[in-house]
Amino acid sequence: MKRTPLFDFHIQYGAKMVDFAGWEMPLLYAGIVEEHHHTRQAASVFDVSHMGRIEFHGADVEKLLQRVCTRQLGDAQPGQSRYSHVCNESGGILDDVIVSRYPDHWMMVCNASNRERILNWLHRHAEGLDVRIEDITEATLMIALQGPQVIPLLSQKLPLPVADLKRYRFLTGSYMGITYSVFRSGYTGEDGVEIILPANMAAMIAGYFPGLEPENVKPAGLGARDTLRLEAGMPLYGHELDENTDSLTAGLGWCVDLNKDFIGAEAMRKRVAAGLERKLVGIELEGRRIARHRASVFHGGVPVGEVTSGTFSPTLQKSIAMAYVRADLAEPGTRLEVDVAGKPTGAVVVKLPFYKRN
């Protein structure tokens, strides 16, 4: 397995390490629920260095990205990031990505499990174009600082006006001649930032966090990251998103511009004309038992869908799940049943997200 530049930091703080997409990553430190609550109430640091980071240089970069991404990127300004999908010809999602525009180049952040596939896809569609694609994943590290206390803390510590950053905007800074980027983004439903910097700064970063008021900033692992994103109704590739699901069915039509010709656009236009057959919904279940990935969903005893993700929400103290169901059953308030360990359990469709910060 690969190790991120912060591997020694995880061991020092007693992390339970697991294999995640070929990377040895921290599942938890003190505990998933404790780390979840700490993120909602204070500030947590997540190592997300396993995610792919790809840079683009050349005169035809925008042309390539407009072709492979569902989102309109032509009017993106330097210092702006946009969430988008990369799809196949039938509209199936190959990955969900964040694309950022710098003054002299572009960058894409993709999921660790899809990095090689996305790189191959990009190279394939860059043939004949003036584009240089560089995988900088293992030459850099990436951390996410999430929680209501993050921006006040960083405003005191960083020589950048992070408090003035709007959502999905970023700034670049320099420390001892080394450039880094700070993005106002995240995957928890909380405020915060994601920071990309050279891998050789790992030792400095690892020594920096204990000085950020340890009672406020604590490390958190993949376990809490998953429960946090599920409460916030954020999709996970391999669960809500996959190559057999299109962006519109996933309820993410806002990241699709059907007026431009990207790969998969024609298939999506036909889907819109025909009407969606299924939709992604939020579900609250009766009791405390958890609906597992791929659990069947029923209406009147008839199978009508499948659970994509489920957990017992630490914040809401409810059993929650996301699921794809028949489109005519997607309205909030619709009563359903979910197969939980072989037993039908009552459930109701609710509006996403389950949790939204003040």
C-alpha cells in the first residue's frame, strides 16, 4: 500500500490504519463518534493526500476540460474552483472532481480509487491538443481543516485573508519560497479549508498542529469523514455515484450544462426528454438499526430501489440513509420500507441534506 507524507503523524497519534484504495489511511484515532462531534463543534484535521491531484498546462487546457467535464468552466476566473463530473459517452459518472483555475494553469482533484482511470481518460482525449498533463499526487500533500473554529484559527495563523474567501475560491501563499494553496471547501457540511502543499513539508505540518490549541484542533479519520458527509447529503463515489448512474439521476444537475457539448451530454439530453426513472433521496428509518449499502427498498412490499449509504447519525441521533428509488416515490413524506438484516423496517423520504450548519 502507498503511504501519504503524513503517515508518521498518524502513527504518532495512535491511528487505526486501514487499506483505502491502495493507500494506508487512518480510519480513526479516538473514535468515529468523538471525531464526528469534534468536527461539528470545533475543528478537525483530515489527511486527504490519497486523493488525486492533476495539473494541466498548455494552450488547449480549457478546451480539454470543457470536453471532459459536465460543468461550464469557460467563465471560471483565476482563484475559482468548481465541482464537476467526468462522464462516459452514455452519461455514466467516471468520477466527481474539483477543477481549479490558476493564473497560468489548471488543476483537478479526483478520487483516489479513480485516479489511474481518470488519468488514462484525460490522456486519451488530450491527443492532438496542446496540453501537458502532470500527476502531482505523490509530490504533494493535502489536508482538510473542517469545523466552525477553523476560519477564526487560521485567520490568526496564516498570512492570507482566509476569512474573506468565498466558498469554492482559493488563495496561494508562500512560506520560505515554497508555494501552497488554500481552498475554502470541504466534504463535511462544515466550514473550513483544504490545503495543498509540497510533500516535503510534511514534517513541518505535523509539528504545526499540536500548536494550534490541541483542545480545538484534533485529527480525524475516514470513519468520521464518512458519517459527516452522509449527514450533509454529499455523494461518495462507489456508493451514490458510479459508471451506471448519470448526474441528473443523482440529483446533481446543477453541475451539468446541457448547452455545451461534453462527453455524455447527448445521452443526458435524451434522459431528460424521456423523464428520469429513479432519483436519489434521503431516508429516515424507524429505530436505531443501520441500513447497509445495497439494502433493498420496498413500497407496499414491492422492490422500488436500493440503499447507497447508511449510518446512525451522531448529530441527529437517527438512522439515516441515501437511496435510489423509483422517481414517482421520491417526494418527501413518502412512506417506504427498508430491508435491515432481513427484516422490513419502516422509513420515510426526507429532503436532503439531513444536516445543515447554521
